[in-house]
Amino acid sequence: MRILVVGSGAREHALLRSLRRDPAVTDLFVAPGNAGTHSLATAFPLDVADPSAVAALALELGVDLVVIGPEVPLVNGAADAVAAAGIAVFGPTAAAARIEGSKAFAKDVMTAAGVPTAMAVAVVSADEIDAALDLCGAPYVVKDDGLAAGKGVVVTSDREIAVAHALAVMEGGHPVLVEEFLAGPEVSLFAVCDGVRAVPLLPAQDFKRLADRDEGPNTGGMGAYAPLDWAPVDLVPQVQREVLDPVLTEMASRGAPFAGLLYAGLVLTVDGPKVIEFNCRFGDPETQVVLALLDSPLAGLLAAAAAGDLGLVSPPVFRSGSAVTVVIASEGYPGSPVVGDVIEGGDEEGILHAGTRRDDAGRVLSCGGRVLSATAAGRDLGDAREKAYALVDRVAMRGSQHRTDIGAAAAAGRISAP
Ligand code: AMP
Ligand code: GLY
């Protein structure tokens, strides 16, 4: 199989690593990739936001499968363009990617499918904000309805901050969603889908806030671990029954069957798991830990999903133990990341690259907010944490930031399902 992976994050680096281990894969390409992916795949420049450019590159390379990492190309229709060129693609159509592209659309699908989720009110004008905040109550959850790279959500007990965020989102021309606050541990569950069937992977936990103890602003994700030893044993079958299967049925009935990776962001509340968001692609950084534990071929699984044939492949197998990833971000992330700093130690096994590039002298430089993902598997969560943080210690980058508590509460037995 010749495969093109679209994207340039640590998620794509992790995907390439797993694909490289699959004996069915003969040739790997990445566009645009980063300084860490060049040893795994041949890189090509690409404007990933342009669907026709994605399709043209896939045709030029004569690949058998295109795997699209980020949401922007999917929401723009890259999967449609690749499929129209006659090439198999892992990633949903633009119509199905709306499940991430519009939170209001996702709510509508969930309501129609009877999927448990937070009560939400769409707000389109400034004079509706107060009533919506009163109805949902504090702590206030105020969301940008459009794509915002995980940074469009404000959760606060401060009414003024909630109102200010709602107004700022409206000024940006987007509708606002005000939501009921859901209390409980968060879980990310990925399912590989073929339009009809959903095959769940391992549940993982992401750390969205910038700083230790969940302080600071929301980010794209500062670290993750998997699996969740504290979660109820029937969590995955329950989510399959109550969330994944009904959503696939609803999407198909709307003429937008979901094929690709459906990411359910859940809160385990006292009333059971409830959805706070869907993403239409692999999550970053959760992918780094889920794939670090994958012990069966990835290419065949993704190709079967693309072909609508998940019923014909064996379910994925995961090794025992745990995995941890710690994101190393640049100074100023998530507000205004400083780029161009030299990175030392980025070549260690287990360091997955995101915002990195090589200069003419061959040095690795930062070129984005999230720069590296130090990823390790271990016999248990404590062991995986030690290994991941040992990798972090080997990296040097001026002004870098990372959390020191990824997986710490779970490793200490301080998380329990309600
Ligand atoms: P989202 O972009 O929708 O995933 O939201 C980002 C983060 O905000 C989530 O990971 C949660 O930590 C938090 N969040 C979003 N919606 C809610 C909610 N309804 N209740 C509690 N926390 C939420
Ligand atoms: N880890 C959160 C996301 O990928 O959206």
C-alpha cells in the first residue's frame, strides 16, 4: 500500500510511525510534515486547506490511500475531492465533518439521535446572552460555534468574563453556544467508522488547560494518557450503544454517513457519560498514546474503514500497560507562540514532532505553538510517566512550557468514576 498522510502535527507523526510498522505499507508520503517525519515518509509541500491541492498530490503520487489528519481540510472537503479523484480516503466528507465544524449541527444530531449531552442554547444577538446564561447557570460554558482549535471555549464562574467571551465570538462573526456545565472526569474515545459500523479504540484522557492543576487557558491539549484504569469496565460498550451507533445511524439517515475517525469528547457525569463535543478526526495528543499501545496493523484498519468494509477486518489489538505523552510548547503558547528557537534532543526515540522545521544548517527549530510530544509506553501508568518525563528532560528549548502532572492524579489513584 502507498499511503499519503496529510498534516504536520505530532498526531501525524504518530500515525506515520504506526503505518510504517504495518508490513502491508510499501511507501509513505507526508504533506507537509515536520522535522521529525522525514525519516518515516517522503515529504511534499501542500496547502492542506485546499481540497483540490490535496487531491492533485494524491493523484500525482499514485497512492492507494490518503489519511487526513486535521479538521480544516476535512471541513473544507478534502475527502470529497480525493474520493472524486478515485482514491480511497480515511476521513469524512465535508457534510459529515460538520459534526465538528458546527457545534450547533452536532447538538442537532445528538438531539435527533437521543444521545446524552449538555443542554445548550444558541445565541445570535447580544441581548440574548443574559437569558442564556441564566438558563444554563454557573459555572458558565460559552463556546464559539465554529472551528477554534480547542481554544474557542471559556468555562468560568465569572459572569463578566462569560459575557465578554460571548460578545467577542459574535464580533468575530460566529454564533455562540451557551451550555450547561457538566461535572465529572473527561474521556476521549476514538472510533474508526466506515459509515455504518464504529470500532472503538482505547479511551484516553487529554489535559486541555495550559498549566498544572488544570489552571490557565484552554489549549489544543498539553498531554494525554491511556488507557483509563479507573473507568467503569462497561464504559466503551455503553458509549458504543448510547453514542456511537445512534450517531452513525442519524448521520446516514441525513445522507451524510460518517466514515473516518469519530472522536467523542465525554464527561462521565453522575447520570452517565454525556458528550461535550465531537471531532471528525484523530485527537491530538490522545492519538500519540492510543497508537503507542496499538499492537495490530493500522493501515488495513484505516483502508477497511475507507472502503466501507470494517466488518471484514479483525478488531484492533492493544498491548497491556499504559502510555503517556507530554506536550512541549513554545513560549507564549496558546496566545502568541514565539517561534524560531533551536531545539536540542528532538531526535530521541519517543519524541514526536509538531511545530518543528529544519533550517539550512540542519538544526531543528520551533515553528508553532505545540512543538514536541514526548511519548512513552510502560508496564503501568507510573512507569509510562517516568519514561515520558525522562524524555522531556532530554529536550532543551528556550522558553519551553510543559505540564508536570500529566496522568499524575490517575497514577496516584485520585480519579474515580462517579
Ligand atoms: P470543547 O472544545 O467543546 O472540547 O471544550 C473544551 C473544553 O472545555 C473541554 O475539554 C472541557 O474541559 C470544557 N468544556 C466544554 N464544554 C463543557 C461543559 N458543557 N461542561 C464542562 N466543561 C466543558
Ligand atoms: N485533544 C483535543 C483535540 O484533538 O481536539
